[in-house]
Amino acid sequence: MDDCGSRATPPITITARAMAISASRARSSTCSTRGTEVRLFSNFAEAMNGVPDSIVERQLGLFARVDPAYGPGARAALGTSAP
């Protein structure tokens, strides 16, 4: 508990299956365009600025498991190569 007496919120667990369903829906959406993907990867790269490499690599691995294009797309936005 913090000084105000409230309880900490537990972290949200998102399974690989839930991410796969979300990615599948995004791909099948008529609103999904190349511009949307570019914004998604750019937002990810911006959010990962300053995050330890081990965490970034773990997230990229999850993206690759969800959708074969997500991992490489996010990695390209970061400007890194595979370890």
C-alpha cells in the first residue's frame, strides 16, 4: 500500500493467443493500411526509447510470435538488427 492507503494495481497479463487474435483482426480490417502499420511501428519505437535492450528483444520476440511481419517491422522502426 502507498501513503494514501490504496492498493497497487496488478499488472495486466496479455497472452500470445490474445495478441494473435488482435493482430489477425487488424490485418483483416478494411481500415488496416500500410500507413497504419508505419504509425504502429513508429509509436512502438518511440515508446521503447531508453528501455533496456533485453526488454526490447523480449517484446520483439513476442511480436514475431504473434505475426511474422510484426517483429521485423518493429525491429526496422527501431533501426536494429536481429541479435
